[in-house]
Amino acid sequence: MVEPFAAVDVIKAKRDRRALSPQQIDWVVDAYTRGVVADEQMSALAMAILLNGMTDEEIVRWTTAMIGTGTRMDFSSVPRPTVDKHSTGGVGDKITLPLVPVVVACGAAVPQLSGRGLGHTGGTLDKLESIPGWRASLSNDEMMAALREVGGVICGAGAELAPADKKLYALRDVTGTVESIPLIASSIMSKKIAEGADGLVLDVKTGSGAFTTDPAQSRILAETMVRIGNDAGVTTRALITAMDVPLGLAVGNALEVTESVEVLAGGGPADVVELTVLFAREMLNLAGIVDADPAETLKDGSAMDVWRRMVRAQGGDPDAPLLTAREHEVVHATVDGVVTKMDAMGVGVASWRLGAGRARQQDPVSAGAGILLHAKPGDEVVAGQPLLTLFTDDEDRFEGAKEALTGAVQVGPVGTPIYRLPLVIDRIT
Ligand code: URA
């Protein structure tokens, strides 16, 4: 086959701040997936995109080209409206776990293709795998059967879903080119559009524990993704939410499943419940379901019933005890006062160092490792009171975790002003 372009010309165009033509974009994405454009050429192009950006037209075309390298799923045989949610990721962000059963209990279907964690943020599949027997990997037929019979499924994406993104994301990870809004937006949206739900609600996190730490950047990312989704015929909305402090009181795989089950049982931390109900309302609204009350499904047990059916449909035992870590250590307050800081990034890195996260895609994670928070910013504490409990399978890991927490958790005199982002910062439609 004669290639219509040379990779070096495409790289030079972006290096020199010119917009790529639709034909150049279609070709370079496809040729990279075929192995014709080499990793070093795509690295140079990704860096040029990171430095010089892309126009809206380029971003939409890049996303479409990535979708075109694989297959799109088709849920037209599912007898309910399909709607999905995606979070850009954060520390203690387990919202998907209670959210999917709530939305299903209210009448929509949720096909959720999730990922694994890399770095300080956890992955939904890693969390669910702490349930004995639960399987992330489903065939298309199994996924469709779970959707028809239960209404909700959370599983890993197959190799045929936007393969260009799989290859490019791994390359960006090792070339310092993850933090580009056009590349993040097209990466997330290519997978979500290929997944084929009718509607999509995005949770774009902002703050120290998020991809974009500055609310203005998060807003640009949210607006870009909403535009891409709507352009592709998937009705898309975004909420920009706080990730300066971990969500809830549990960080780590099994610990977060336990907290999610508490929420499904009608309890759980207020911030996790609030976000679950808020996102459920947004998703149901997109699905055209106006007469359901998501908060009620947490109180009356109907969301819990769906959760149990979802876990069983994927081979898990909802009654089995979750794996726990072998060792634990409590961090105490050393003075009386008020918690002034509980930095999401510091807690996320500490949890990761305890074994809850992975450094490389192929590394295993510990189900029981993580951190329980006993206080959050604004809570008054006395000297000697537990602030955090650290869990790990390997006691040599405590030292590194405590180092990451130095300065990340602070107690000051009562009355010290506390700066926290509001839980929900903005809504983009
Ligand atoms: N998540 C993705 O799927 N892609 C990115 O580029 C960043 C986060």
C-alpha cells in the first residue's frame, strides 16, 4: 500500500503550529495503529500537540479517527435507555460502585467499560476485583446478557474498543505527554463514544488529586469533552467536582468497596452519597426518566438488590468477606486543634505506596491496602486521637506512605481558616 503522507511532514506541521488536515489526522492515527508510523514519530507528534494544542475541529476528527480503528458497540437490543458516566479519576473516588446500581434501580441501563488504576488514583476494576470470584473480563455476549437481565454491567473494555487509544495512551504515559487537554479529551471520549451509550455524564475532577489541578483547566477539559460527545450524537454533560480532599473516608480497593456497600445500605459518608445522588439525577435526566427518586433507592434497598445481582452476574459473591491487609498502623494527632488539610494527592500517593495502586500497567495491586480517614478538614481533634489508619500486606511500606503524608495532613489551632473547594464547582451542558 502506498502511504498518502509522510509522518515527518505531519510532525513538522504541528511543530510549526499549523492545524492538521482531516486527511492527515485520519491517516496518522490509522497508520500508527497499523505500525507504519513508529513510536518515536508518534511521540514527537504527541509532544507537538501538547505544546501547540489543537483546534476544536482537529480534536473532533482525532477522536473520530481513534474510534474508527476499532468497533463500536451496539446496545439497540437493550430494552431500556442506556446511559453512562465517566470520571477523570481521583482519590477515594468510588462513586461508580453505588451509582450504577442506583441508576439501574431507577430504570435505565448502564453499560460501564472501566479501567484499572495507574499512579495515585484507583481503578474501578481493581476495586471490584477485591470481591471474591468477581470477573472484570466478559465476552460481548456475557455483557449483553448482563445488561438485558440485570440492567447494569461494569467490566473491562475489549481490545477492539479504540485500539489506537490503547497504544497511544501507553506511549503518552512514558513520554511526558499525558497532560494535554486535546489528547486527554480525545482519549476518554473515543472510548466512551465507541462504547455506544445514548447519554454520558462526565465527572471532571479538579484539585491536587486530579489530572487537572486548576479549575480553569478542568473547565476547558469538560467543555472540550462535552462538545466532542454532543458532536458525535451522544448527549453529554459534565460536572466539575472537587478533588482537593479524598472523597469519603476510605481510600484503597476493598476499603472503597466496603464504603460503597455502606452507601447502598442507606448510610456512608455525606459527600459520597451527595455525589452519587447528583450523578444519578443527571444520568436519569439524560435517559428521560423523570419520575424516579435515586435517594429513595438507597433507603429502600432497591439499589442494594441491583448491586447484589450485578456482583453475582459477574461471578462474585456479594456476601463473601473481602480480603483484608495483614498489617495496620494508626497515625495520631500530635496536638489539639482542627484538621486544616487532608491533601488528596498526598493521601493518594500514600495509599499507592501501601500497595493499593500500581506503578506499571502489568503490576498487581493489593486488595486490602489503603487508608481509612478518621477526620476530614474542619473536624476538631485532640492530641492522641486517631487521624488515619494505614493498611498494607508488607510492613516495610509504612515508612514511604508516612513520608507521602508529611505536610499533606495538618492540624492547626481552632479558628484557622480552612480552604476547601465546594464539592460541585460547575455544570457544563
Ligand atoms: N484517562 C484516559 O482514558 N485517557 C487519558 O488521556 C487520561 C485519562
